[in-house]
Amino acid sequence: MQSNTYYRSHTCGELRMSDAGVEVTLSGWVHRSRDLGGMTFVDLRDRHGITQLVFNMESNADLCMAARKLGREFVIQAIGKVAERSNKNAQLPTGDVEILVESFTILNASELPPFTMDDETDGGEELRMRYRYLDLRRPQMQQRLMLRANMLKAVREYLDNEGFVEIETPNLIKSTPEGARDFLVPSRLQPGLFYALPQSPQILKQLLMVSGMDRYYQIAKCFRDEDLRGDRQPEFTQIDCEMSFVRQEDVWNMFEGMTKHVFKKVKNIELPDFKRLPYREAIKYYGSDKPDLRFDCKINDLNDVVAGSEFGVFNNIINTNGLIAGINAKGCSEYSRKQIDELTEFVKAPQRGAGGLIYIKFGQDGSIKSSMDKFFTPERLQEIGNACGAGKGDLVLIVADKEKKTRKVLGELRLEMAKRENWIDKNAWSVFWVVDMPLFEPDEETGEPIFAHHPFCATHPDDVAYMDSDPLRVRAQSYDLVMNGNEILSGSIRIHNKEQQEKVFKILGFSEEEKERRFGFMVNAFKYGAPPHGGCAFGFDRWVMLMAGGETIRDVIPFPKNNNGRDMMMDAPGEVDNDQLKIVGVQLL
Amino acid sequence: MQSNTYYRSHTCGELRMSDAGVEVTLSGWVHRSRDLGGMTFVDLRDRHGITQLVFNMESNADLCMAARKLGREFVIQAIGKVAERSNKNAQLPTGDVEILVESFTILNASELPPFTMDDETDGGEELRMRYRYLDLRRPQMQQRLMLRANMLKAVREYLDNEGFVEIETPNLIKSTPEGARDFLVPSRLQPGLFYALPQSPQILKQLLMVSGMDRYYQIAKCFRDEDLRGDRQPEFTQIDCEMSFVRQEDVWNMFEGMTKHVFKKVKNIELPDFKRLPYREAIKYYGSDKPDLRFDCKINDLNDVVAGSEFGVFNNIINTNGLIAGINAKGCSEYSRKQIDELTEFVKAPQRGAGGLIYIKFGQDGSIKSSMDKFFTPERLQEIGNACGAGKGDLVLIVADKEKKTRKVLGELRLEMAKRENWIDKNAWSVFWVVDMPLFEPDEETGEPIFAHHPFCATHPDDVAYMDSDPLRVRAQSYDLVMNGNEILSGSIRIHNKEQQEKVFKILGFSEEEKERRFGFMVNAFKYGAPPHGGCAFGFDRWVMLMAGGETIRDVIPFPKNNNGRDMMMDAPGEVDNDQLKIVGVQLL
């Protein structure tokens, strides 16, 4: 690294005891200063670290007086000798030394910043977003940006080594009338027409496979104009990959390898081989297609165990093909009335909508208490407990509803219990494949099959027979990678065969005209020898967030937007002249 | 590299004599096939190469018959044994071997493609653009995309090693009312407001320096909605870099190092150290700020040499502070009347607009002929020749006009002569810095100073004194890197000091309100301790084009747009529903 410039001979994170006696030049920001009368100490900061500067009143009073006037965040250049510190700071890599300053220059003054540049800053999120350039001075944020860059580097290292070619696809692409989440870009050269920003390079990467590029990757900016519920951004980054002449196993091996490589390189963690969990099992046992498996706690089906009781609620559920199921909250038998009530409120909250929550407490003393003990003998309650794997000291929580809802609610309840009971080891990593995702899902309103992922996913070879008779039963060659309860990758083997593609379009009920308009150039491309191919895309922001221990993807995006899609720092989006709109052929409504 | 998949054990570029006898599986496209009666040969192609498959009528008639039916661009998987070829092909890395095919599968059929997949294809540009996915199957295009990826890899290798952090800046940024070349993106969440796509990350990278990120880079997509004269694209790729605590020398050394690294890695060429040519000299001697120095041929000022003649045209020019200057076209003394006329037409063409062209031919026999020999004695013509460095056999070409035009026209004429006379060695590389660019340039209409590069360029320290008295004389700390007559990098040291920035805004005549609206958040950021910083951006597409020997940047962009900004393959831009427009708050004019 070339670092001996006029402005600095070393960074603020570089000097050690072995440099003692060396004359150095440092540049950086005044992080903090302390004036002890005879001595003034200044912590000089850059992104590499902090080095202590010392000014001595006795040896140079003028210089020391000048140093006392340095304000927070002033940019200075200091020249001096490296010396051993009498009062060493083991917290800092540079903590054994200090600089006895001989001269310094103020490169730039600073007004008093609106918050401190510490990890534990006094600035709230809105203020920090407005002054993001100052927020990014906080060591934590600098480390996050560097982590992000290091992850990208490890990703590229692996993919380059595996013969992937990095290829840039365009950002100004075709808008489709149905692309309701497309960001539109009016064309000036062809007024009245619009480009769209890509929601993903899906079609283009498949065309690159048609073109024979074999192994492609791109760190791709993607754009989606949707309500920013939850932790979403209108623009986000994908590690987008595609391979030709592969089956699912090949893709899994390749990207399992990549994920392990990144963990090893960036965190020095050796991940064990990834489990491959069928989608149906994920739903059955964890009520989620992205379960958090850093803790156990499965969903246990209880219809058979509870059948034939006097409990009308259960009998109704059984008779209407609903599901009674429970989880075992280990060690929670002593939960109070209030705690049980809180859990009941949790499952009944509108976004979950369960009718209620049934509990069985298995006391340490062998006692059994339940909200349904008038319908079940202690022996039968024990049987239910056994079915859930509960023993003395445990609490069984039961939901009875339509199957889908029971599983979903219990899936969320197990997460809630894990949070309450601290079941999750913060240093644990759970990374595994969810495979055999459904090809179609029922439209929420009409019940008709709509594509679950996108209409180019290949059918699971064992399920081809059900394509006509029972499309909703058909599994796709489609998979996700789940990390600590987050989907961080989604992918599939694609259809490369014209006839199979036509069949899917037919099931989806696309008219000839709709097919042509939405996918015309792609269908056309596939006439000229499309190879078997498949791939995936990582949600890179989320992966970085998990690795960085951040709470939202905003923590790892240099200049994010808020929940209104607004960049608080730049104050974007903004107003535009009518003249400027006229040039691109539009006007405000 | 993991390559032993179900579909292939090797690529089509991999097998050698040392593999003879091995059973292999290859997959690829049928590039060409020849049927010699007893034998059928199929060239199987992937992006790694071509391998010959052999089918023998004698040993397996059915298989051979089936192979005969394979059409061009069919995708097949073939299993067989590697064998030595009797008829070796030295042109192919795999040319020593062939595969004795034992079985094959058609993975996908192909319709007859609209052009051949050869470097010398029969498809015209429009057709190839429409079927870009097929165009990209041509070996030349595949090599270009791989070259592009290799260059990126070398760039990152160097920058990572030098401590640069790759940081992504947003693509949905602030639109400014003056940003006439901005692509606009209407906001759905805030109807009536607009984002803009970035013309470059200039301001954001400077804010990253304010945030202390020190050394930043990004392979950045940039967008400019302008007429696509010449070789431009509405979206293009920059290698965008910025450094803190640097002076010009530091930036030059860093990116000279990077350029050399890329040449070494990708082409195994060791470039010599780059010359640093002051802008004024580039204009004076070559009439261009991006001269092609693969050949010499300087512009020679002749006012002093031709003064005091009877030639009214020259005297007028001298009296009105114009410039008479000439170039020496070495070895062209035998140019015919017709050739001289062509050159005269060239300089008089509307885009150049010279009044005419004067010549002096210095014959091999010592004779001197000139279009102005009635005004100058042979001795004085010889003096002019001497001033231009002309000897026997040479042709001096003279233009007399306003200084700027004389230099521009002669600059273009020297390029034209180089083309006509093949002065340029196609394997030569000329890479050098043009430094000390002007800070301002006169507005073409008003003559008032406008910024030459952007309003954040720092002043040359020697010229600060002229800021008020003669701003157009002031040089900036601004530089370009010129490669074979193309500007491939542009950069500067930026102003980090509030007062200097205010001074520049004042000279540019910006009102307080205009300043606030256009640069408000940036000016604000600079109050909090901006470090000295500078950087540059490479025009990556052009650099790749030069390295690939392409003729336009479209040759090295996977999915380019045509001169109307249209993607012929996707048929973008396209029409959009009124409903969709309504959602984002606009309507067509």
C-alpha cells in the first residue's frame, strides 16, 4: 500500500512500540481532547484507528496553547516523534504509543457536529440519516462498510476462481404494462415511451446462458417500487449468479461452497455442511419457509392424540380438516397467568388471528395444569405432553385452527418464545437449504395457480405427472438458503425447453398476446438452443446485516432511504421544473 | 474449479493429448458438422473452446445417422473416449484430439439461427443487436466479455491491495432543476416528486471522503440522457475512485500504477512511465486535449517566420492576433493535386471550418513547390519548412485562422494524415497524463467563465492570484489520462475549504439560492471537517474497447443501446399503461 504521501507517513491505526523514536506525519480528525494543564492530549482519528497526540506546555507552550483551541472534528496534520506511553491503553491497537508533536497544521476547521462520532452516539436515527456523512464517521459504521467490501471481495475471489464471468446487464430495460412495481424512466429521445429499472436481472442472465456465457455473476443493483413495509429499500443489492449445464446439486454445492468461503475469509468461521430441508418439512415442523434453527422446538401435530375427547373446539377442527398442534416451551412450566395472557394476546393479534392459546404446564413436582383440564384427564394431558416431547418443568402451547394458520402461528410463537427465553446463542449460525419449493401457489382471491417464484422455474421431475391434474401439488426445482431465520438466497433450475415453458404459461392462463408482450423476446431466444441452466440470487444487504450484527439493512447500506423512500441527506426525491418534464414528454397529474 | 457435473466432465476447451483414452462427457452447441460418408464430424462449442466429435458409420450406424440430423446450434451432451486425431488442427488448443462418441443426448433443438456464430459473421449490426444473445455466442464477443471481466478483476486486485474500500452509492438520487441531462424517475410513494439517476457519483464520493472513508472505489453505472452523437451510451460504466490526504502526485502515481497493473495482468505489456503533458502544450503542439502520441507530427507556430511578406491573408491573421501554423507530413511531397484537394476539403468541412489549406512540397530532388510561391521566395519557403522540421520528400500543410481554430484544425489534420499514411503502429500504446487543465472556460455565448470540469476542482496554487483579475487564466489541479488519443480518465484535486469553494461559486455567478438548491447538502457537509481529497473516474467502456481492439463501446457492452437509445433486443423503451403512470403521478403530454 502506497501511504507515504505529503499529508501522512502512517495512518492513525498503524504505529506500534517498534516505531518508537521514528518521526511521523499523521492526518486525521480530532476525536477527543483532554487538557491536563501541563499536557494536552488529542486523540487523532481516521478510519484505520486512533492515535494519541501529546502537547507539552513545558517544552513548547505556543504549540500547546494552539492545540488547546482545536475543536472536535477539526482536520489536522501533525508531525512528531513516536514515543512509548507511560499510561498504556490496552483497548487500542496503537495504545502503547503516543506522538510527541513538534508541529501541526489545521487542514480544515469544523463546526460543532450535531452528534458525537462514537458507536454509542447521542444522535437519533433521523438526525444521523440527515447527516449520514457524519454518521459514517462512527467506527461501527466504518467497520460495517469495510465488512461489506471484504465480503464482496471474498465472493468475487471464490466466483472468479470457479470460472464465473462478471457481466454487467443494463439498468434501463423494458417496462411491461403489468410491472406494477417497476420504477419508470421516461425517455427523452422517444417521448411517451418509458424504460423500467430492473427488479432483477433474471431474464437477462438467462439470455446470457442462451449466449453460452456458462457461469455468470454480477453484483447487481435491483429496484422495486413497493410499499416499504418491514425492512426493505427501493434499491438493493443482489449477488446474482447463473450456471449452464447444471442440476440442483451442482448449484447447491457451488453456493454452499461460496457461503462457507465468505464465512471463513471474513469471520474465520468454518460452517458445517448445510442441511437440505424440504419445504414441506419446514412448514410442518417450523411453520415457516425460513425457520430459525439456532434452537430446536418443533411443531407437533396432535390431531390423533386429542381425538375422541369431549372438547368441542378440537372436534370441530378435526372434522373440518383443521390442525391441532403444539410446541414445547422448555423450562416454562412456572409461567404466570400474566405471561400466559401475553402469549395469548400474541397469537390473537390481527396479523396472526388465532382464536386462542391452550396451555399445559408440567410442574417440576409432577403436577399437570391446563386450560383444558375439564376435557382431558391428567393421563391424556401427559400423552399430549409426550407427543410434544415435554417433561417436568415444561410448558406445552397449543393452537387449533386451519392447518395453514396453526402452523404459521406456532412458527411465530416459537420465535417469540426463543426471544423471551433467550434460547438463541448470539454467536450461533444456522445456515441450510430449503428445497422442493412449490411451483405454483393459489391466488389469494381466486384460488387459481399463480407462480410462486417466477414462471421460469423447472418442475420437480417426480411431479411432472401432476402438472395437469393437480398443479398446486407440483414442486419446483427451486430452493432458498436460510440463515438465522432469514432467506438470503433464492434460486431455481430454469425451464430450458420450449414445450415445458408453454405448459407452464398455459397453467398460468396467459393468453398468446400476454405471453408475447411480457416474455416475447425471451421465448424467442429459447428457440435457438437454450442450455439446461439454473442459478440463484443472494440478498446481499441482508447477508451483510447478519454478518455485521446490524438490526436493519439500513445499517449496512452507505446511503439508505427511509420508510417513505426518501433520502434524508440529499432530500430526494425532489421537485422538477415543468420544462424538464416537457422534455421527457410527461406532465404532473 | 468444480466442473464434474452430470452434464459435463470437461469443457470444450480443455482436452489435450494427455487425456487420450479417458471417457468424458461434454455439453455444448453444434458449431459445424461435416458428413464424410463413413464418418461424421461435429465441432462442439462452448465459451471455453471447440472440440471435435467423431461418429463412425462402421462402428455404430444408428448413432452416426442420428448425428447427421443434428442442426446448427443444437445443444447436445455427448459421452465418449478421447482419442488422438489423425488430422491435427494446430489452430485449436484442443486440435490434437477428438472424441469417439459412444452416445449423445439432444438437450435442446434449435431453429436455424439468423446468422452464423463466427467472428466473420454474415449478420449485419442491426440483426445482431436484435439477436444479441446469439451475437454473444460469437467467439470474439465472448472473448471481449471475458476480457472485460478480467480487467475488472485486475482493477480490483490492485485497488484492494492499496487499501481502497469498494462502496456502493445509490442510483436513485436527488434531481436538480438544472440537471438537463438527468434521467428522471417519478416517485410512487411521493407522487409529483422525482428521483434522478446519477450522471456520476461525484458528490457522493466526496461525501464519503468527508465521512473519513479515505480510499474509495466503485465500478459505477452512470446515466446521461443526451443526444447519442458519436460513440455514447445512455448508461455507461466508470471506475470511480477518490482518496483523502493526497496531492496530485499521489493520485497520478496511484492510477498510473493501476493502469500498468491492468496492462501487465491482462496483456502482459509493461508500459513505460507516463509522461505528464501540460494542457497548454497539448493544445499548442497537437491541437487537442487528448492527442494521439503513437506518432509524432507536432504543430509548428509560424507567425514569426512568415511575418513581413506580401501575403495579405497572413498579414491579416498576424494583425488580428491569429495564428499561422503548420505540420510536416513526412514523405508526402509527391501528393497529387487530387490528394491536396481532399485535404483542403477536410479542413474546410463545416465541423472544422478552416478557410483553406496551404501546402509546401519539398521534393526529393530539392525542388520546392507551394500554393503560395508567388508571395515567398524558395529561401523563405525553406525557412518555413525548417521551422516545421521538413526535409526532402516532405509536405508542409499550413492553416491560418484564429488561434483556437488553427490548432484544432491542424490537430485533426495530423490525425487524418496518420490514418492516410498508416503512421500508427496498431500494437503501440501511448498512455500519458494531460495536467494543469483550465479551471474555467468561457461560455460560448456570453464569454463569462463557466466551470470546465465541475465546480469542485481545486485551483492550481501558482494561479490563485488570478482568480479575481483573470479567472480564465487560472489552471485547476485537474488532469486526464489519455490512451491512444482517447480520454480514459478524468480527475482533479477537489476544493476542501469552504472559503475557496465560495470564491469559485462567486466567480461562476451562482446566487445564494442557486447554490443552496444545487449544492446545499454538500456545502453543509463541508462545514464539518472535510479532508483534502481528490480522485478520478475511468471511462471503463472505452478502456475495454481499446484493449479489445473494438471499434465502438457497443462492442464491449453486453446489451448496448443503439443511437436512438433503444435496446433492439428487448424493444425498450416501451409503452406504459395510463394506470401505471397515474400511480406515479404523471401523465403523457
